Amino acid sequence: MSINTGTAQQAGLKAAAAATFVVFGINGLVFASWAARIPAVTETLEITSGQMGTLLLCTAVGSLLALPTAGWVVGRIGTANTVRFGGLLASAAGVGIALSLAAASLPGTAIALFFFGIAIGLWDVSQNIEGADVEHKLRRTIMPQFHAAFSGGAFVGALVGAGLSNLGVGLPAHLLVIAGIVLLVTMTVPRYFLPHITAPAPAEGEPKAAKGPSAWQDGRTLLIGVVVLGATLTEGAGNDWIAKASVDGLGTSESTGALMFALFVLAMTAMRFLGGRVIDQYGRVAVLRASMAAAAAGLCLFVLAGNVWLAAVGAALWGVGAALAFPMGMSAAADDPRHAAARVSVVSTLGYISFLAGPPLLGYLGDLTGIHLALLAILAPILLALLLAGAAKPLKVK
């Protein structure tokens, strides 16, 4: 009987891991379907880099409103239902973006992107909490592989974006198809998720434990959030601006810019697949520091290179450096499964301040200096993450 029970548990764990992998992958596909074709958006709406930054800020505001409450939502309806709700809202927003672009409506696009940001915020926190639950059950580092699925989905999305751009297929039609795929996957796949771990209820007759401090008052959680805030800006800036910076700074075509973005994402994906073993061998802190050093070197090479080939090497190194910071932050925040939902929500919120709000600010700076040179501004938060990396040291749970 115990053997059968153990076998069933293992099968359920494998199914949950596979489902989480798929959900992360579709999330990346959605993101890249938008990011890889940002140059097409600026052309369709006839807007500057600064105005494009304002559009990106609409997404950021939506996510930043959703993220602080995402842990509470997961605690009420579970990770599976939160992913379903996020996917449904993302699909509806995707249709809104497509229709607004078809009508060349800047206000309509902005509103749709706001709701898209809300959807992505809820979806992201819930999938990371599920990933942390699976990681704890497996007793080994697997979070980077889930984020590799995100990057892999983004890589596919970037390649599709480059191909469709080269073929002259409009972004509205592209987004409508993606919306249908998102709806199908998010409504069905989360059925295999694990039940989320919560703090155990007191036994009958025992007094209820006093309510502990908010996760927003936990010093370690806040420090991890600051590290992730600095570290994830390098990923967000690459995702949103590397294609545009290639077109503006290197004089490449739109399709070549999309391919440069695809290279950046491919490098992140490969590193995330390998990252679990690297982290288990060398530890979070050492790997985080090495990652930030690589990101800084790759960024400088991409910006300062005089030709496309050297810039491509820089983009790849930049992607390698950007790969592991966010998943390590999520794992560190979820070290104690009893408080994982609240703490992941806090770290996600702080991280996404830079991941989502940073790139729009770079767009404004790009109006003054050109987006290519504006990217050098993210060296400061990268160095901050390098300095404070010790906060990611694993927590011993009693």
C-alpha cells in the first residue's frame, strides 16, 4: 500500500513539475510575442521611444498594482486558479491590444496593456509559488529550469516575431493567435498543480498563534527584494530594448533586431537549464555575484561594440548574466514554504519595480541620448545587486 502511495505521489509530483514548466513556457511566449515586435508598435502608432516608454509604463503600473495582492489571492483561491484567472485576463487584454493596434489607437493600446500588466503580475507570482512548492518537494534546485522554460518560450516567440515581421504579417493577427493559445493552456494545464503549502492550523484545543509581522516587515525578504530589484533590471532592459537598440544604434533591420533579442533570450535559456547544478555546487551568493559581473561585461560590449558581430557576443554574455538572478530571488524568498506566498509576492513586487518600470524610464532617457547609450544606465543597479548578493544565502527553516 505504501509503495503504491509513494508511486502515486511521485507521479503527481512529476505531473506538477511538467505542468509548471509548460505554464512558465507559455508565459514567456506571451511576453516575447509583444517584446520582439516593439519596433513594429512604434511604427504602427507613429510614436517615439519616450512615448513607447509610456506604453510600457502602462503594463508596469498594472503589474505593480497586482503584485502586492497576488500572494493574498493565491492564499484564497490557490496557484492553479490564479494562473487560470491571469491567463483569461491576459487573453482578453491581448485581443484588446490587437484590435487597438489594428485601429492605430494609442489610448486603446494603453488601456489594454494596463490590464495585460495585471494579468501577468498575478500569473507570474502564482507560477513562481508553484515552482517553489515543486522545488521543495524534489529537494533540489529546479527553479532556474522553470525560468528556462519561460526563456525558451520567449525564444520561440522572438523567432516567430522575427519571421512574421520578415514576411510582413501584422502584429494584430499575431497577437490574436497567441491569445487563443494562452486561453487553451491556462484553462487546462494547471489542473496538475500541487496543492499550495500553507502554515499548519493549530490542533484542537490549542490557542491560535499570534499573527506574525507582515512579509513587508521582514528584513531578509526586503533585502532579497532590493537585490532582485537591481538584478532584474538587466533582464527587463534586454527584453524590452535590445531589439530597438540594435535597430537604432547599429543600423540593423527590424528582423535583425528581433534576432538579436532572440540571441539574448537563447543565452538566458541555456544558462537557466544548466543553472540548477551550478547553484547547487557553488551556492546562490557566488553564482549571483558571477552573474552580475557577466551581465555588466556583456552590456558594455553590446553598447560599445562597433559592429553587429561583437554586439551579438555582448548580447549573449548579457543574457548569460541575466539568467539566474530572478529565479534565485524567488527560491530565496520561498525558503520557508509556510510563508512562501507572502514573501514571493513582496520580492516579486520589488523586483518588478525595476523589471517593468525601469525599461520605460530608459525609453525617456533614450529620447535624450538614444536608446543604445541609455542602456549603460543600468550598470548602477547591476553593481548594487553585486554588492548585496549575500542576502540570497539559504535560510535554515526550523
